Amino acid sequence: MKIIKILFFQGLVLIFLFTGFSVLAADQSICHPGEKILLYDNGSLQTCQLKNDYDVNSIQCKNNTPINFYNNGSLMSCVLAKSTSIGMIKCQQNGLITFFIGGNLKSCTKPGN
């Protein structure tokens, strides 16, 4: 009986993990109508110009600027709508911010640059 419970809960965890990744992926509704939209072969959004400010993982990307995603749906880059801090690193409003595929900060425009 204990083994069945363990397998059941492991199955639930896997279901939540797989469904969680698909929920994180942005769709074309965030894009400015009439602007060019690029998709990956798997149908996920690659790049477009944002229609409105877009919040993703505590990062607010600015409207009317490009946003780029990796094919797994994680944020690759965007222009910040407001200043933000990631750990000890401060990133400037209206500056480009980029991330590695795993979600760690790659680079950003620092205040005063």
C-alpha cells in the first residue's frame, strides 16, 4: 500500500511539472496586432512587439518593445518597463535585460550606463 501511495504522489508531481511548463509559455495575445510575430517550430512564441506591459517572473517588460522567448517558453530578453533588482544587481528602467535559458540573469543595463 505504501508503494502505491508513493507512486501516486510521484505521478501527481510529474503532472504538475508538465502542466506548469505549458502554462508559463506566453501566447500571441501579448503581441501588438499587425506587427511581425515569430514562432518556433513547436508553436511557442519566439519574438514579437508587446502590445501592453507584460509581467513575467517578477520582471515587467515594456509595451511597444520587442520581447524574446526561448523555445521552452522562458524569457530570453526584453526592455524593462521599470527598474528592478535581481539579487544584488540593479537593472535600469528602459534598459535591455537578458536571461539564460534556465532563468538566471545574463545581463542588464545598469543605472548610470
